[in-house]
Amino acid sequence: EIKGVVSTNALELGIDIGQLDACFMAGYPGTISSTWQQAGRAGRRSNSSIAILVASSNPLDQFVINHPDYFFGESPESAVIDPDNLSILVSHIKCASFELPFEEGENFGTKKLRDVLEHLEKEGVLHCVEKKWYWMSEVYPTEEISLRSASVDNFVIIDTTDQQEQVIGEMDKASVPTLIYEGAIYLHEGEQYAIHKLDYQNQKAYAEKVKVNYYTDAQDETNIKVLDVFEKGEELNMEHAYGEVAITTVSTCYKKIKFYTHENIGFGEISLPPEEMRTTAYWLALTNDISELLEDQESENTSFNLSSGLLALSNVLINVVPLYIMCDPQDVRAVSEVRSPFTSKPTIYIYDNYPGGVGFSEKMFELRRPLLQAAQELILGCGCEKGCPSCVGPI
């Protein structure tokens, strides 16, 4: 007799188990719609059921628990996507032209269609005959599309234990500097593997089985450069804008963190080339009056640190973004600067963590007032005195 089912969120959709009477959710699922979907797994064929959400210390979980009106009263989050993102659009046009040729004047939902078709013709992928573009490449276009990430440029992870080479996994290129650098501990099917060699040019990582009492955590540095400003405005003692940016990220070192106690028991260097990406960002800069006030306070009060304050606010904003936009906190990243080279003011940049951007930044710019209000409510509603992982996150 089966008493219960333990599952990932794979049980959220498409499965009807009629005899479930209760649903326990370990942590907030991330969106209002996902929460209702998971809660709806129980009671499908009975008169009554119960759904219990056990919140974690994650700031997003804490906000939802302390603001039940948000969950029960608000509409589901906005699903945001940029259909004109060239990284996505070109791949879809390739797949569509493989199925049927494009005709002159055909509508594909974007004004950029003609430009993309002409570009693909120059690349030898398409051939235009009598105002129709036909597929010419020998490559199957879907092989260039990944369902897991925006890139199909993957590294292979090879197990060399017992002098035998066996592929145990793949990793997208963007995750390599933080997950499979030399010295990293990689987890696969409950086993620990130490990455002892990374062949960056041939995109191969070599690993051996180990048993250690720690995991590794990579530290990186990110620089941001504003390329273009699409829109800007000033309110709430801040200058707000969104536009195109260039992101340069390089992993510098890693820490060895002991299980259970989370002690830092060692470190190592990471020597990898920087990763560069063009995307879109929303940023907010403190006005001159507020900047001068905070700088005076920092000089008078040794316990006040402007850099830490900006980092704390950026952490809070990242965690409240999913309240209004259907995304994961990892879909957006933040960079804080005490004196930004672009604004010459204390500035926080929040950018789409995808090449070309997918529309999150524009939506954040539109929702800047409720985002800042939610950040304020999260901090004020926390029971701590000076900031903790449940509000401002680790600093």
C-alpha cells in the first residue's frame, strides 16, 4: 500500500493521481501559478484536501509567507519574452525554413524577418529563388538549439577513475567557470568527482571519483559597460534607466566549504578566460543629494558601509523580481558600484542573464516602483536587526 509520493516539480503538470489528500510543498515553488498547480495535485477526486507550504529562509519564501495577500490576491506573474532576441530568433527562422521555404512578404511575427533571411542567404544557409528562401545547409537546424540554456556550446565531463574514460555528463559553456573548473567538486548521481583537468579548447573536463567532506564555491568578478540607453527617468530619489550593456565575468578563485558547518577550509585559484556577453539591463542610481548624504554618514559612522548597503539592496531586488516577472532569481544578475563610471553615482545594475536579453530589464524598468516597495517591505518585515539571509541575503 502506497502512503505517499515524494517528487520534484515534475509532478506539477500532466499527472493525475486521484487519491492524494494532502500536498506538502518544501519551499515556495517560485510562481503563483506553480504553487496552485502543485497544491491542485491533491483532492482531485475527493471532497476535501489540504495543501501546506513550508517556507525556507529564502527571501522570496519569506516575503510570500509574510504577505499572504500577495499570493491570494494578486494575478499570476507576467510571462516575459523578447521575440526579437536575435540569439533566439535566428535559430527559430532556421528551423522554420527547414520545414517550408519563406516567401516574400510572409509574416513571422517580427519586422526583422527580411534582414535575417538576407543574412542567412549570405552565410550560405538559405538560397533565394523567385522570392522564396530555401534551406541549403547540410546541418539539421534543431541540433543548434538547446532546451536547457540559450547556448548549445557544451563541455563534456569525462570520468577517468580506474584509468577508464567514460562520459558522465555535459555542462553549458557559461556554467564552466563556476562549476567544473580545475579543483571543483562535481556531483553526479550522488557521487563526488574532483575535476583534475580542464581542456578548455577541446571542451572536455576530466574527473575522478573522490570522497571529501566539502563542496566548492567559485568566486567571480563582473564588470559592466553601458552601450546604449533606451529609456530613463527620475523618481523616488533615484535615476532609473534601461538599455544595452556589455558584461564581462571572470572567475578568480574558489572556496572549499565544509558540509554541515559551512566552514571555509581552503581555497584555490581559477585560471580561465573571461566570459563576455551583450544583454539588456535595468539600473538605478542614487541622486546627488542622497549620494552626498550617504557619503557624509559613511565618514561619520564607521559601522556604515555604502558598498555593503548597495550589495544588500541588489540582493533584495533580485529576490523580489520573481514576484512580478515569471522568472528564476538566477535569470537575472546584479552588479553594484559605489561610483559607476557611467553615472558617476552609486548605482545598481540588474541585467538579463541571457545573450541579447529576453525582456526582463524593460519590465523591471516599468515595474520599478512596486519592485522597490516590495524590497522595502521585505526588509522591514524581517525580524532581524542588521540584515540576514532571509532579507538582504549573504553579503
